Amino acid sequence: MTQHTALEPVRKQISIDCDVDTAFRTFTDDIATWWPVESHSIAGEGTTAVFEPGVGGRLYERAPDGQEHDWGAILIYEPPHRVVLEWKVNPAAPPTELEVRFRADGDGTRVELEHRGWEQYPSGGDDERGSYDAGWDTVLGRFREAAL
């Protein structure tokens, strides 16, 4: 049996010039307005991201032909401060966990993202972690622009 050492989670923080309620709502309910589907989706261009609020809800994409591809399931839903998802964009890969927190920071909001659970990958998760570490920068940049 192969045993893998736990990898550090991917951690990202950004500041956004809007209140916590707006930041949370933009990240969840309005995800289709900012998620970079052209580079971060299964079906590509023309895809729409959908977030179903509440524990047990899904995060998925809907392709132009109507097909749906799951990205995750909502495990914890605490508007407007926290959402935790089981993240499973690739059906052939094990799930990871994504936690996003929203905290008041002066007149704006501090958004803290933690993506963890890389050791569940048969390869140890190092390559996957590296890909997401870079990818979240792009995704959060688009989120920041939409939340203004």
C-alpha cells in the first residue's frame, strides 16, 4: 500500500472593494458572471456555471447542448461568511475540499480560499496541487473584477 504525505493546502487571499454580503453573493449566486469557463471548465466556451445554494446543493456547469458536468457539492453553507465544497471537477479523480471565507476588512472584504486534500490522489497530488495553485489566481482575479 502506497502512503502519501499530506501536501500543504493551496491558500489564497484577496481583498475586494465591496461588503461581505455582495462578495458572498457574487461568489455563489452570480458565479456565472465571472467564472472563466473558456479556460476553467469541462465543456469550454459557451458553458454556464451554476451554484445551487444550501447544503447538498451542486456546483456544476451547463454546456451549450444542455449537458451538465458536476464540479462539486456544497458541504457547508453559512452565508455570507463561509462555504465549503467537495470539489470533484474530474470524475476520474478523487474529491478534494474547497473552503472559502468572507470577512469584513475595513470598507471591503477579505476573501480567504483554502483548497485541501491533495494526498487523496494516487500520484500524491503534487502536480494537481500545482495546477490549482496557479489556476486559482486566474479565477480569483476574475471574481475580484466582478465583485466591484
